[in-house]
Amino acid sequence: MIGSGQTLGSYELVEVLGRGGMGEVWRARHRLLGRPGAVKVIRTGALSDDPDTVAMLLKRFAREAQAMSRLSSPHTVQVHDFGTSDDGAFYYVMELLDGLDLRTLVERHGALPPERVVYLLLQACESLAEAHRAGLVHRDIKPANLHLCRVGIRVDFLKVLDFGLVKSLTVVQDETQLTRAGAAAGSPAFMAPEIVLGEAIDARTDVYALGAVAFWLLTGRLLFDEKTAIRTLMAQVDRPPEPPSRLAPGPIPEPLDALVLACLAKDPAARPPSVEALARDLLQVPTAQPWDEGQAAAWWKQHLPVTAHGELDSPPDVADTAPSPPPRMQRTAPSPLEAEPAPNTDLASHNGAWPIAAASSGATPMNDAELAASRVPRARKAPLEADRDRVVERLQDAFGEGDLTMSEYDERLELAERARNGLELEVVTRDLPATVDDPPALTPNPPAVAAAAPQGSGRALAVSPASRKLTAIFSGVQRRGPWTVPDRLDVRAVFGGVELDLRTALLTADVTEIRCHAVFGGVDITVPPNVYVEVTGSGIFGAFAQDHGEHDQPLEQPVKIVRVSGRAIFGGVNVVVRGPDEPGFWARVGRRRRRRPQRLE
């Protein structure tokens, strides 16, 4: 059990700074030197009950620490220590960052002037140039992973962090285990098309992400601001970006406008070939007044002044274990649990001129009680834990249905983890579309079925055999043997896979509806020959397929009917008809079938 005062390596834990999907980030100090640090901890017991999944995640965690420790650029967050605790938790210690990330910067203060954008991008290029020369591609460059810091007497000092998705171009073994089920790694709003399509990546993948970051900094908007992550990924593949000059609050030098669009080219060959080349082009961009340390110091003095204790009014930022940054200790807008979000900065009020510093939001710091409540882990009661689990499952269902983007899912998951009562939990999912509750079991489940729990390699959301929902997110779920099939079954495979074998299952209705939603995942359904199969569905960069093998559709009445419908988005739904002694899994029979599957357009 990780707690305040515990020692990890040479560091003593002081307080929790943030919690994420895979662990926690703690403020810590070196026992002998007194040096502050940020300790990123991942607890194996909270990840999965499956040993293979735990091993995969810990391997990814170790890879992040090792990759960061090999980099020495001052613009890359430094790793001080790394190891395993007595109870098996993995951790590494990195420098404690004193500032805010670029996502928060733009959300609080609006778009940046071109000269400051150039100044910040050059620093990011320096960090990534070292990584690329070492054969590493970051793959998750985004504003939340670029932190603006105070380092010594310098300000506006940029640090690149969170190399958890970094890929070695020279050591590629076990890569399929580290990014499961063909899952696209990274953040959709800043993801290069080649990642979405599963093609080869190189340094130009990070160049694309830097172009998307530049677009965000110059305009205050996402490159493609779609409702769902899937639509965003599709836009990354086939929609040309708008020039940032059309959306920016002030003029942008034409060379900078063209350079950002070049970084955002769909074809990697049309982008700057390296971050070094990008940096050279940035240095050639003419600006009205170059951003210098004097302007940076004036901006920080106005917006992020140092207190009498030598600390920022807002707390230092650290790399959280979730894609979104850790919670802030000073509010600039009401919490989602309290009020509607504050309106965006009125860009029209600038009258076409770029502001050097946006007006203060007038936010008031938390009082001592609020500050203590936000930093100290709260004790949780068992009933609240059960409610919390249901809320988390509801969020995962909403993500699988496309009702939440990845960033929205991460933010709401953090709110659910921090909720102190049922009311706060209710608010997290109140605005989500209603769902049909799982019905009670239609027939008593025999002990053999209860013992045959869903098999999978990940943290699946597989529910009881008589449930109407079966979901696999970044995981695999199987239903085999004697199990009960309800009259309607909603199957969702999001970056994962679901296998259903109906040959020895109990079909409780004459007509069984199976609605599939495959997003970067697959659903494989095996049906016995005595069941009539109807397959309909639409594919968006995906397909529905059926294969009857040597079996004809049964025509005698009465006969059970299985109807398979839904959508396949960058995924596939496969239905095969097989006898009890024939192999049922699609991948095994694909090479041996006598006729090609009928593709349904």
C-alpha cells in the first residue's frame, strides 16, 4: 500500500499530486539531498487480474522510464530514479516541474502570438532531435505533454515529457504486446495519419504532431474538433486542414502559415524530413518582434508570479499516468461538478492584434480547506466503491458507443475517482444518453457456466452470460461452451476483440438480435448449421463478412434466427457457420474455407 511517508528508493513520498488510469503521481523529496521530485507509481493490483496484461503494462512502464533516462536534453524531463517497491509497484522519479502545460496555457490565456509559438516549438524540436537520433519516436506529442516551466532564473522553458508511447526504431520486438490488438497509440487530435492507418512511423510522425500543436497554439482550436474520437481519426486521414491564418485572432506570417500546413501533410514525404529541418525553417520565419527572455519574464510576472515562499501561485505540473494532466490546485473556472465551463476568451475583442498577455480571469485561489481536500486521498466506503465501479463501466460503455471522446473519457474518469459521495458520482454521467439496464438472468446459470468466466487477455467489461451487453475495450473477451444468449445482445469491441461461439449456447428466443459495434477491433461469431443467419451492417473503413462453409441455410420451420447488424469502423465483424466438430474461430478457418466470404456493402 503506497502512502505518505513511505520510501521508494532514495525518495520519501509527501503528497499525491494526481491520479490517472494506471497509477498515481506523488510529490516526494530525496532523503539525503532534500531535492524535490515527482514519483510516478503504477500499482499492479489495480491494473488487471490477468498476469499477461500486468506484465505487458509493466513492460511499457519500464520502457518509458528507460527511454527518458537515456535522454539528456535540458528540454526533456529528467529521470532521477527507477525501481520496484516492496509490494510490487513500479515507480520512477522525475524532476518536479514548476509551471503549466501548453493545453492549460491556451485554455487560460488564449492563442499565442506567432513569435512565442516559434520560440516554444524550437525548444520542442531540440528535445525531439536528441530522441530521434537515439532511434526513438515519441508518438504522443500534444499540448498536455509539453510543459512550460520556470528553471532556475529562466522562464518559458519548455520540457517534453511522457514518453510512455515512445517507440524504438531499432528495437521492435514485443511491439505487438505493448500496443494491443492493433490499437492506435497516441491522442486522436494530434495523431498522424500513418498511426491511424497502422503504417510505418518515423521521425516525421512527431513532425505532424508538432504541426497540430502549432495549430492549437496559434488559433486556440484543435486541428479537427470533432464530436467523437473516431470522427477525429477519420479527419486525420482524409480531411485537409485549414490554414491557421483563417482562424487565428491576429495575422500570421505567411512562411509560418505554410510551414504549419507542410507539417500537417497527409503524406510523410511532403513534411519537413526531420525536426532539425523544421527548426531551421522556424528560424527563418520573419516576426514583427522576436520573443525574448524579457517578454517572457514580464508575462510570467503578470500571470504566474512567485510567492513569498519562492513557489508559483499555481502548483508545479507533473506527468500524470493518464493522458490528461493532473488536477490543478488553483481554479480558473468553476469545476464541472459546480457550474458550466467559463466562456472562451473573446478573440474578437483583440481587433486583429495579437495580445502579448491575455487578461486575468479573476479566479480566486482555493482556501486552505479546499486545498487540503484536493491533495489528500480520501477514504472510500464499500458502498461508494460499488457505485464508482458502475459509473466507470458506464463511462467505458459511452466511450465504446462514441458518446465520449478519449479526452472526455479521461477527464470524467478522474472526476469519478475523486468523487466523495453519490451526488458527485451522479453528475459524472448525468448528461450521457440513457441505456437499457441489464435484465436478470433468463435461466439459472449452472455451476459449470459460472466457473467458465470470460477468458481474455485484458481488463474486459464482460458481464454475466445472460446480460444484454458485452464490451471489450483494449482487451479480449470470449464466450464459449454452454452459455445463455439473451434475445438481444449488444457487442462492442473498441481496440479489442470479442469471440462468440453459439454452437453449444442456449438461444432463449426464436429471433436473436446481435448488434455489433467494432471500432479498431473485431467481433467473430460462430453459428451452428441449424440456425438461420441474417447479416446486415455498414462499414466505414471496415466490413461485415459471413462464411457458411459447406453448410446451406436451413429452410425448415420452425428454426432459430440470428440477426447480426451494426457498424464496423476501422474494424471487422465476421460470422461463420460451422458444425460442432469444425474449428470455429475465423482466423483458423480463413485459409481453409472453400468459398470466399460474402462482403456486405
